[in-house]
Amino acid sequence: MPFRHIDTWVFDLDNTLYPSQSEILDRVHDKINAFIMDYFKISLEEAEQRRKGFYKKYGTTLHGMMSEHKINPDEYLRSIHEVDISGIPL
């Protein structure tokens, strides 16, 4: 079993580990938009539409990008999760 060495899992459901006032989700959305803008060479407005469309159709932007555009999920996740968490109470 490949995960036998793991004894604890932490799941971060949106606005569970951090309060919604921390705007973490907004920062992640900004990163996703930036990734989409760069990948497709499109405007912010177009990127927001694509992000929301992928989310609505596939449940996550990543699933949509993988399904329709065969993106590398590791590259995507590295890019969008480099979020500034300064100022957020821990």
C-alpha cells in the first residue's frame, strides 16, 4: 500500500482552516486566473470566465484543464498554491 507510511491526513475544505476573512480563496483564485491568462494568453476577464466555466462543468478548474487541455497537474498546483499567507492568524 503506497500510503502506509502516512499516519495523519489534513483536509483543508474551503474556509475551514482559515477564516473567510483571510481571503485565502481570493488569493488562490487570483493565482488560478494568472495561470489561465499565461497558459492561453488571454485577458483577466476571459480567464475568470474560463475558471468559472471549468469549475461549473468539472467541479474544479484543474479537472477541466486536465480534461480539455492535458495540462501537467503538478505544474498547475505548484503555481496556484504559492500563496502569500502573511497577515493570516495561525
